[in-house]
Amino acid sequence: MSHTTRFVSLNRHIPTGRIEPDHFTIQTKNLPNLTNGQLLLRPIVFSLDATLRGQLTGQEGYFLPQIPLGEAITGIAVSEVVESRHPNLQPGDRVLSQAEWADLSVWPPRDSWLDPTPLDPRIDKPSHALGVFGLLGGLTAHTGIIEAGQVRAGETVVVSAAAGNVGSLAGQIARIRGARVIGLAGSQQKRALLTERLGFDAALDYRAPDLAEQLRAFAPAGPDLYFDAVGGEVSQTVMGIMRRPARVIVCGLISTYDHDTAWTIDIRPIYGNGLTLQGFTPLQFPDALPAALDDLVDWVRDGALIPLETERRGLDALPGAISGLFRGENIGKMIVTVP
């Protein structure tokens, strides 16, 4: 059976500067009939992730492939199988996979790197498979804090982008493990949420000119662990007041994405404070992921871990949602659901 679908495409590459909704166009195309091994998917909820930024530059060298102009954006989604030529999946199954930003999507898409996986039966809300239980959400936070960060009870942990998807979960996980947690966030609303709802010990404005002094007031001896998603001046400030020796886990560089130049690190705090810096993705710890998922499921069920989401609705909302993600409009996981 032939199908026609709307899809979101990129109309020009964005090597630097902000992502704007008008960088994208909604088009229509005819889908081919399925061949052996393929699926026709109807996305239910799309994941909006900062990793997409590097795929929109038109410049090679990123760890994920570039998005060609005029072709459908691809991302991670939870979808329902509409038609199947796949040996292990049937119509009606719900799967986590790559999918085009489209009303209907043929799997595998261009440059496929994620096989479709049936949803874990413990996950009763599809969006949680993308956020609190997702590879780029809770599993990143869990393995970053516990495996890479080696957090210990009684330590002080600073989390940047603390009201975002990964940061909000990382801070809560550090608290569950007995650490004292300071979150960095921009708005008063976000900072209040961190302390009043998520249990952070303190929440500071990352733009404050006296950020170093405020951090010292909460952690006179300096933080033991910094979970960093932003880079730039904020991270330089935190590294400058850390306890010796201390650890820095770098899982993102949000502050650098819109600029022509890379973050130039002043290495003096690294030497002076005996810092260990580690670039990190959860795929560095594949053997830890099943147990991490078990922990996350238990913590959410018991109310110890609170997942937050910002929801937009409809395919037409995707361009604005990805732009909003990089403007900090989300609290927790940014998702787009498709009615």
C-alpha cells in the first residue's frame, strides 16, 4: 500500500548562531512500498535532543552524520508499527527507534544507527522511554554520576543546566546516592523548582557575576564533582573553585554551540586543583546500562526520582521546539507528541 506523508526538512545549514524555526520547512512526499526488513512507523512522541545541533552545521567531523538539505530530519522517537516486513515486529507494536520527523516514517531511515526496540513493559508512559528511561536522558545521568563521576556519599556535586533533561535527573541521582547538590540554572522559576520540588540543596543563577563567591558560600572547601553540560565561562568559574583533587564529567557544551569559536580552556585550575576531566557518553559503559535502567524504574516507581517534561504538540511544532530547546525554554525533557 502506498502512503503520502508530511515531513520536516532543513532548508539551510547552521554552522553557527541560533537555530530558528524558519531554518526548517514542512514538505510532503510519497513513501515507497516496504521491502524485507523494513517497517512503516507512525511516531507517537519525538525526542528533542541537543545532539541534533552538531548534525545541522553542514560540517563533517561530528560523531553523528550531517542532515542533508531538503531531506527529513531524523531523531529518536517512540512509534507504533503500522506495517511490517520485519521478522520480529508486528503491526501495533510500540518501538523505540530512529524515525524521521514525519507523520509516517519508513525504518530504517537514512544513516540508521539505532535498531527498533520494543518498549520495556515496565514503561507505561511512552515519553518516559525518551526522557527518564532514555539513553540521552536518565541513562546518561545515571552512568555519568555513578560510573563516570564515581559520586560518593557526603561529597558536594555541582550540576550545570540543572533544570534540563539530563541535569535535573543527574542532580536527583547524586542526592539519592547521598551527595550534597548545587544546581545552576537561569530563571528564578527553574531555581525554585530545583530546591522545592527536586530536592537540590541549593540552586544558583549561572549568570551571576559573583557565582564563584556564591559557590564558596555553599561549599567552602569546593565541590568534589562537577557534572557539566555547558562548558564556557560558567565551567571555567566552577573549575576554579573546586576541591583538590576533584572530577569534572563533560557531557555537553551547550554554551558553545552558537558561536564561531570553540571554548578555550584555562588549564591553570586543572593543574592547581588537581582536576580530572572526562568527556563522557553513556555508550562508554554498555555493561552498566541494564542495571542503571533497573535503578531508574525503581526510583520513579518509589517517588525518589521525579521526571520533568515540556510538551509541544503536533508535527508543525517540531521546528519551534528544537529552537526552544536551545533557548532554554524547556524544563526537563523537551518532547513533541503527535495526536
